[in-house]
Amino acid sequence: MVTYAREVRKIFLGQMSHAQISAMEDRCHRIAEALKESEAAANLVHFSTRRARHPGPLRGPKT
């Protein structure tokens, strides 16, 4: 995973100026905050704590 992160930085961020990287970081933080606020407002359940909505697969009539 560390190697992947290094390559991403080298390929994508290496071509950007420090100001561009800072601006992108700021936008990412704003988007993340907006998503957190909208999730809280919608009262969504986090995926890691989501429970099954039904007891199992639908079963047909017994024969």
C-alpha cells in the first residue's frame, strides 16, 4: 500500500504545484465535511454497522 501511495504521488501530484495541491486538499476536506453533514441529516447507517433488512432469501410456498 505504501508503494502504491508513493506512485500515486509521483504520477499525479508530482505534476502539480504546491498551491494546486493545497487547493485540492482544501476542496477534499470541504467535500468530506459536506458528506458527513448530509449523512447525519439523512440519519444514514454507516456501512460497517448496517444490518440485514430481511431475515434471508424469499421462500416459495411449501409443497
